[in-house]
Amino acid sequence: MKIIIVENELYLAQSIAAKLGENGFDTEIYSSIKEAMQSEGDVYLLSTNLPGQSVTPLITQFRDKIIILMVNYINNDTVGEPLKLGAKDYIVKPFMIEELLRKIEHYREYQDLKKEVQLYKSYIDNFLGEIETDFDASTLNTPVVIHTNYPRLIDKIVFAYAETIDKPLRMIRLSQEEWKEKIAAVHPRALLYLTDAHALKQNDLDTLCDILKEYDFILSTTNTIETPFPTLTLTTESKLYDQNEILTIDDYVKYIVNNFQYKLPDTELSKKLGISRKSLWEKRKKFGLFKKK
């Protein structure tokens, strides 16, 4: 990690650089905003007391970096406006290097978590993107039990709902032995998403229902279960093939026709399915899978 120090008091800048170097950081020192804007750093320690220079261009250019202001006093010009522009934090001179290190580490962890969240969100969007549903997630009312023939459909709806209500989501599989401990560790403000309810025995299901009285939750199941909570049924005929799932012949045919009827002509589609074009037409008629013109 490289730290860029923008400070016109050379002795102070060198002192900070030396202490940061002792803690394993690479540093560069600039006294000019214009020169510092040509640099490539991960963290910018920016003095707001640079005579005749505005910190605005540097903050605007590097707002995605970790910018920590070094200020002599706190007011709107030294702290308020720079924070609005994109600076992350400030520290008042003189300061202990330990305090600065804590701030750097805090924002480094924050940026790492932010990148991790973006990576997972990208993966989830890609993983669930092909699942089609007309259900409006914003109309969902919780707590609720959802009975489905396709758990991934509920995954998509739940993630969309959590984003809509801007609430932290905690997903727990009830097929795991430690599900009780995991629920107990969840903050009451979070939305619980519980899957695999069909894997529970009746006595465990009764215990779960007692526990859930204290939580906001969505409980997903592929079997019909009895609970004291509202139940919603959401099913689909457009299931995507999952390598861990054994499909019936009819489900497989529906999957292939749904996903390839606009990509392949009927002659080739029926050939790949190992059936005649007449049989393909009969399958379409049986399952209501006719092409939309």
C-alpha cells in the first residue's frame, strides 16, 4: 500500500513518512497539489493548510481512494466541504501516529469489504439473472413462508426484496445442524432468509416457529408445511437446470424448449431432444410452450 503525503511543512511530512515506513508502508511526499495529482497512491494524507492551493481538484480526482485530511482546526472549509467532495476522514494536528494508523486500517478494511460486496453482488446477479419471474418483490410482506417448486426463484425474489427495503439479509440453511446457533447470532434488525425448511422434522419445525416469533423472516420450502405464519405459493415452469438436481423427462424437455426454442429451429431442437417434430409440437401443446411471435 502506497501512501501519498501532501504537506508543505517538509519536516512534518518527513516525520510522518518515517513513522509510516516503520510500519511497512511505502510513501511519497508532495508539497504541490498539482504534482500530487500525477501520483498513484492508495491513501492520500492531505493537508488543508497549503497556501495559495485548493484541495478540491485532488479530492475530486481521487475520491475513490482513501483521503484523510490533516487539519490545524475544524471548520467548514477545512473539514465540512472536503468531506462532501469525497474525503473519507480528518485528523487534527498534532496527532499520534497510532491514531493515524487506526484510521488508515479502518478505511482499508472498509474498501476491501466494499469490493467483496460488489464481487458477491455481481456473482448473485449473474447466477440468478436468467431466472424469470413476474412477481414484484416490493409487494412482499414479511414475515412469510413461501412454498415453491424452485428454490432459486425465491432466492432471486428475496435478494431483490432485501435491496428494496434496504435491510441487512442473513441467509441460513436449515439443513445445517447448527441452524439454531446461527439464528441466535443474527441481529434482530436483520431480515432472516431461511431455506430448506422441508428438511426439518416436525419437532424441529415447531421449535423453529417458536424461535421465529422474535424475527422478521422469509422461510422457503419445497414441501407443504404447517406454521402459524402467512404462507405464499410461488411456482414456475421455467426452471433452470441445476447439476445437483435430477429432472424428470418432462421437466428436462420443458427446460430445453424454454431456453432454446428461440435459439434453434424446430428441426434441430427436436433432433437434439431425440424426438420428431410432431412429438415436439405435442410437447409444446401439452406444456403450453408455444413461441411468442
